[in-house]
Amino acid sequence: MNNKISFREVVKTYPMKDTTFNALDRVSLDIADREFVTVVGPSGCGKSTLMGMAAGLVQPTAGEVLVDGVPVTGPGPDRGVIFQQYALFPWLTVRKNVEFGLRLAALPAGERRLRAERAIELVGLSDFADALPKTLSGGMKQRCAIARAYAVNPQVLLMDEPFGALDALTRVQLQDQLLHTWSQEQRTVMFITHDVDEAVYLARRVVVMAARPGRVQTVIEVDLPYPRTEEMRLSAEFGQIRNEVWHSVYHQAAPAA
Amino acid sequence: MSVVTVPEKTSAATAVRRGARRPRAIVLNLVAVAIGLAGWTLLSSVGVQGLPGPVEVAARAGELTLDGTLLQDVLASLRRVLLGFALGTLLAIPVGFLMGWYGTARGLLEPYVQFFRTIPPLAIIPLAIVLMGIGEVPKVFVIFLAAFLSSVVATFQGVVGVDSTLINAARVLGASDRVIFLKVVVPASTPFILVGMRIGLGSAWGTLVAAELIAAQEGLGFRMQQAQLYYDLSTIFVGLIAIGVLGLVMDRLLLLTERRLTGWQERR
Ligand SMILES: Nc1ncnc2c1ncn2[C@@H]1O[C@H](COP(=O)(O)OP(=O)(O)O)[C@@H](O)[C@H]1O
Ligand SMILES: [Mg+2]
């Protein structure tokens, strides 16, 4: 069995005033080991909820999430999570932020420093290792958050619209950097985005979700080889896949009340 | 990397803006003080009944300093306020954390905190005197109460307001509840606690003087009360100015501590 993450008929309902709100309705999805999957869908369709379940931050109402065949019961350092709002500890320097998870893993100081150093270097923040987050630009903050996740060496990366708040140029740079690291370390990546271009550029498969109730609409294979290059974005194949994803996101059949 | 802010530059600029104030502002402040003194002199010389001028007040301050009364009063007042404030804050912080972190503690304590918050600490004085006599205890107690109530609410709100994304970020890195509390909740609520302490100190100071007006053998409030009996306006002014200056100094010291401890905050 080579499924890294399996969502099995997961349901999430939130109690409302006089009814319950169906955030996710029996969603099943398998993500293979070392696969790069992106998830797109209209806002409120349950993308963050789905990822939260894999992270162990959200309990499914029904169904289960398996990671390596084992049901998820809570968060753990085997799954790194990167949030859209960066979520850096503002009172810690870049280095201390990156070392946060390593301290929890009770690594010896030397090893900890080395691993933090490597992670910081990987994201190109070495010159800012001792800077506080408030002095960093948005892109640098997200690099720091990525370094913090990389440092504990998780097998799975869960990324919730990580580049959503960044300017277009920074976003493209971080996409390329992410793919580059992924091609070397081959982690399993589940990446949420609302940017169709980004979804297609990064993924081997794009999962398109629909809202009310939140569910998987389609899964679209991206038949483009890695490494992806900026030229590919302009190719006809890319354009065709992007159109397909776009269509399936924005021309979803009206939900049955 | 594309557009990056250079951190050294940014923080240096912020430090200049916050630390050493611009000379223009200082000049304006001095001008304001000079105008105030001039106005005061004018009022007292054109004969507002019995109003002493700055020179008279300064002379009286000199006398009170030389015979040691002023220092004695200042120390007596400071001792009360610092003791009450320290006790109040020391108790408020753990209680505030308990209320913010445990729903049960919140449910049990909140009615009391909210209720006592609506009673001005001064209103407790009669009760405190009856129960605790007229010594130091009732005064320190009232100050303690004033400081406690401001700090406990601020701490509680700080804990409740901790960004849940930060807590999640710690959890996914493997943090236990204990680690989350110590490494995330405590630092994240520090700014709130310090603001609460500043408010608490202000309210403690105000309560102190009033408490001394009622029953004391020494202290700035007591001295002014005595002076009132003899229509000694100069002494009253000395007392008022001492209270203002000391309050300002203590507030600034806390503000400095706050800046030092919470300099990591993004300021907009
Ligand atoms: N704690 C909650 N209580 C009630 N409703 C919630 C809660 N969290 C999420 N929801 C609702 O569930 C739906 C899915 O949310 P989310 O997973 O954040 O969507 P997405 O990330 O796709 O925008 C939204 O309609 C949201 O309002
Ligand atoms: Mg979301």
C-alpha cells in the first residue's frame, strides 16, 4: 500500500442555530507517497477543514483520516503545516522560530543548531537568521515558516494557501523553490490554493472541490513532467489543463439546495 | 529575493522615532511648561485669594525637603503603593492565566472579578477600616485590590486573545499543552499584562492618596490633609506636584519595561 494520506468518507458538520452545517460531506481522497497534490475550490468549500483533519487539528464528525495507514488522532511532527498567516512566533528571531520544533524533539544543542542553520539556508534567509519577524517582508516570513516546518523533517507537508498573501513575483519564486526542494526530498505535499495557475503548475494531481456541501468535484491529472519550468506555464498543454481546472472550479453545477 | 526590507534600517528608524523624541517636540514641551508657569505666576500676582505662586511653592518644597518631611512622606506613600501594587499584580497574573486557560476557573471567578470591578476601590475603605483597623493593612489592601482588579482583567483578556493560529502552529510542531502555555500563551499575552499593570499602577496611585486622606500618620495624602486644616496652600501644591511627578516617573518606568519586553510587536 503506497497511500500516504487517505481520507475515508470524512464528514464535518458544525452545529448552527437550528440546523447543522455540512462543511464536508463524505469526502474520500487518497494521496500517494511523495505525491504533490493541490486542492482548489471556491472559498468556504472546506479545503482548510480537510487539511486540518490531516494535520490532526480538526476532528472529523464521521469517517477517518489515515496517514501511513494509521488513523490520525492529533497533530504530530511527522506532518508539517504551513499556514497562510505565516503563524511565526513574533517574539522569536528567525533562528529561534526554526528551532522551536527541534527543541520540542529534544535534539542536542549542536544538532539543533545545525539543522536550523541548514533549513534557514535552504530558504535563503541566512542573512536574517537573527532578525525578528516584524522586520521581514511577507515573502520572507513565509520562507521562515517553511524553514520551521522543514527543520523537523516531516514526511508530509500540509500547506494552506501559503502564498496567497504574497505579490505575484514572490509567489512564483517561492513556487519554484518549493518544487526544487520537493524534487530533492520527495515529501508528500498537500497544497491548498485558490489560484488555478498555481494549482496546475505545482501538482501532479489537482483536486477540485465544490461547496455546500463541501465535496470533491473532480480530480484532474496534470500530465506535465517535472521539473516544471516557467516556459511550461506558457505551453498549450498547460493552458489546456488550466482551462479544464478553471472550468470545473467556476462553472460548478448549482448545488442541490 | 525581490523586494526586501533591510531589518537593521527599519528597527533603527523605529527606535529613533520611539526613543529620542525629535528636538522640535521637546522644545514645544518646554515652551508649554514655561507658559504654564507664567500663567500661574500671573494668576497668583493679580490676587486670586491666597493662591501661592511658583516661587513660594518652590520655597516651601525646599523647606519640606530640608526638614526631611517631604522625603518621609514620599517614602511612606511609595512603600504603600509598591507593596499593594506588587501583591496585587503577583496574584492577578496567575489568576488571570487560570481564568483565560481553564473554562472552569473562568466560570467560578468571573462573577467576582466583574462585580468587584464595578465597585471603586475607595468605596471599600470604610469596610477595610472597620475590619482591619486604621494601620497600614487597610490602605495596602485597598491599593492591592485596585491593582489586582486591573491586572487580572488585562491578563485574562490577553490569554483569551492569543491568536489560535499560533497555538496551532505550536501544536503541529509537537507542543504539549504545558509547552503551549509556557512558550506561546505567556509571551503572547505579555503585552496585555504590561498594559494592565500600567493601568493598575495608575489606579493604585490614585487610590493611595485618597486612602491617606482618610487615616494616616504620614504620607503625601496625609500631609495635604494636614495642610488643608491650616489653609497652607503651598504645602498642598508641593504634595500635588510630588504626586504628579512620582506617578509620571513610575508610569514611564513601566512603559520602558513594556517597550523592552514587547519590542517584538508589530506596530502600525
Ligand atoms: N469552527 C467553525 N464553526 C462553524 N463553521 C465553521 C467553522 N470552521 C469552518 N466553518 C465553516 O465551514 C466551511 C468550510 O470552511 P473552510 O474549511 O475554512 O473553507 P475553505 O478553506 O475552503 O475556505 C465554511 O463555510 C466555514 O464557514
Ligand atoms: Mg481556507
